[in-house]
Amino acid sequence: MNELELSVVVPTYNEAGNIGPLIERVLAALEGVRCEILVADDDSPDRTWEAAERIAARRPEVRCLRRRSGRGLYPAVMEAFAAAKGRSLAVLDADLQHDERILPRMLEALQKRARALAVGSRHAPGGGVQDWHWARRWLSFTGNALVGALLGRSVRDPMSGFFMIDREVFLQLAPKLKPRGFKILMDVLAHLPPEASIEEVGYVFKPRRVGESKLDSRVAAAFAAALWDLVLLRLRLAPAASSLPMPNDRHR
């Protein structure tokens, strides 16, 4: 059977110094897994796409999508997910802050325990953060609590940027998602049917070592817009499509 088990999507912008080490780490973590890595780069001025293409020339597991329009993290992930070949789809940042070593555990949750979604969580058992000021910890805690309350789901880290989703579930959800901003998981959780099974896998969020953080006023504005969308969704009492087939409803 030649079907890929997993596609790992890495959205990038000015990550030329990180993309090589990240790809090597991900491939090492997924040794023995039929997988691919898709680098979705927003035409970075530092030519991250060029570094990714050089790696792809010698590593058949790697592909690079150089995006010249429709920029943004969420649109990049959506485009890469649509181009992916894996039965499961994962997304993680290129800045080496997410722990790629938990990818096999996330994949096991989907493929062996029929979860619809696995979340890399800073707040699940075994999770945590390194070198965060108390104010950032408080903001993260408050934001997660607010989003969790609006979602009505017992997910400890609904604003995580590190998750894995069953491909068929994603394809069913895709028409409902709004590709703007950067908190993709929040949108996915808002539209996921209540019966969908979710598993959180703890990891320690590390400080960035190379490059500049993407957190700025535009990111804050995008989060506020996404939060408002979520409020409107709750006010409309728009139910998630309970008819979506979950992984345990399908023969694998």
C-alpha cells in the first residue's frame, strides 16, 4: 500500500535559518512513517522557499509551495492541506518552538484510536512553556479560557498552532472554515461536530532561537476578528454538522 500516512504542513515566512533543521527533526521523528512535508512559504524576502526547494531536490519526502498571492498563515495551511496526499494532516510552526517528537503520538491517536483531531497542547499533562514572562502566561491562560468557554469544549489549549486532523474530517469541514488570521484550530473546533473525538498530547513550548517573532498588532487584530466570528457563531446557535462522518464511522 503506497498511501501516505501523514502530511506535515509547515507555513513559513522569513524562516530560512530554521527550515533546514526543522525538516531534519521532523523526518527523524517520523522515521518509518510514510509521510511528506509540505513547506507553504509566502514568498519570503529571506528566500525561505529557495532553501526549502534545495532540500526538496534531494529529499523526495519534501515539497515546497511558493505562494505569491493570498498571503497569510491560515490561507497557506488551507492551500497546503488541499495539496496534501496523507491520510492524516498536521500543521506545526517552522520556528522550532513546537516539539516534533510528539508527532508519532498524535498520529497514533488518529490512526489507532480513531480520533478526529489530535492537539499538541501546552496545558495537557506533560505540557508547559519555557521562558515566558508572567504577563504572557496570564494572557495565554485568559485567552484559552475565553475561547474554551465560547467553544463549549473541554480542550485545554484551543489556541494551539500545533495539531493533526483526519483528512476526511478536514475535507468535510473546509467549506465552513474562514481562512483569515492565524488561529486555525479555534475555527476547526468551532465547526467540529460535538461527537468528534479529540485527544490532547502535552509538549513543552520552547523559546524561538533564530529569526523574529510574528506576534504584532496585526496578529492581535486577527485574533480579535476570529474571536468575534466565534461569538457570532455562538449567538446564531449554528450547530456543527452532526452528519459529518467521524473516523470511527468509516472502515480503514
